[in-house]
Amino acid sequence: MISIPLTSNSPLSHTISYSVSPLFELAASLHTLAQLSPPARFNNWSQDLLAQFKEARLSNDWEYFLPLFRYGIPDSFDPVITRGVMSVDDQYEYFVTLPSDDFVRRLQPLLKKWNQHHDIPSVAFDIEEDADYVKGRFSLFVSSYWQLFFEANWEAIAPSFVREAEQIHHVLNDLPACLDYLNKISFGITYDSEENRLLCPYEGPDYEVQQLVLYPSHFYAAEPLLSKGGAGAHLLYSFL
């Protein structure tokens, strides 16, 4: 269980917030693309994009990096960390300044999951040999994908994120409305009136955190995912 104390004399917005990042959404789209059986609403999109990758000669790079996205989204795309990354130039600067050791550390959990089901991929060997090379190639692939394909998608779906943000702002004015909204996102979140705190079901150890950050996503299509990060809890969910 994750518990989140509320402050009686402070608005809910001091405790509950949301974060949206185009770069995270880009990574979520690659996570969906990497699935053997994408959700039905993404079937046509996935097939079309893979064909476009072939035309743009990105298929080899995609097959090389696919193991990094099959079982999750790399932590380097965390929407709180990357919320200021709003363009290809921002993305390039972000990866250039991201230390290679940090880049590798954030990939290791996903590579470990891949290795449990498949042969060790080429990207894993290359990371051991030359992490800077992998990071550079990764950044170039992400840049190409953003410019050639994702940018148009983002422009199309951005208004839906604005509407979701407006809805979140609205429900944060009223605790019952907020609880109802949170339970539509992830069933089981409750309010302990005696302790004045939110209680969120969590499979790991019990934690008390000070913030709940909502991560709405268009391309993330799995079940809502609650995780602990720093002093806060992060709730990733699909809102479409």
C-alpha cells in the first residue's frame, strides 16, 4: 500500500499533479509498437508505421532497439524528467547531456526482462563494449522517428491532453470528485478520513509519499501502473 497524507489547509493540487511529456509519449508509442500483438485500436497504426520504417530505412535500427521497449518504457523517458523536452532539438540536447552510465542503468531492467524470454540482443553486447556509441545511435533513431513520424501524431493528439489536464484541474477542487476520478483511472484508491490520507493499492512494500503524479498517456495501452519514484507515487494510465 502507498499512503499519501493530505493537508487540511492546502488544496489537493499541492499533493496531486500531472505531467505530460511528448518525449515520454514517443517512447510509449514505441512500447506499443514493440508488442507482438498490439491492442486492437493500434493494429492499423502499427502495421502502417512498420511499413513506413522500411521505406525510411529505419527498420534495422528499430529491430536493434526493439528489446529496449518490448517489456516497458525506459526510465530515461520519465515524463517528470522530460516534461521540458518539447522538440527534436530539446531531445538531442537531453540525450547528449545524459551521462552514459545513467543511460545504461536505466535500460538494464528492461534488458534483463528481455533476456528472460529471448537470446541476448546485439544492443546488450554493444552497451558493454561502447555505451557512448549505443546512446548516440539511440538518440539519432529517436530524432528520426520524432521528425518523420511522431511529430504529426503528437500534433493530432495534443488537444486531448489539454482536455485531460482541464479535467484533472477541475476534480482537484473537490475531494469526492477527485476520488471518483482516481478510481476511474485505477480502481481501489481510497480515502482514510481518520488519518486524512489517500491509500493506493501497491504490490510492493508499504510506503508513505508526499506526492501523487498522474501520467496520462495516449499510446500506453496496458493496465494502470502505480510506481514509487523519489518522494512521490507515479500513476501511469491510458486516458483514451
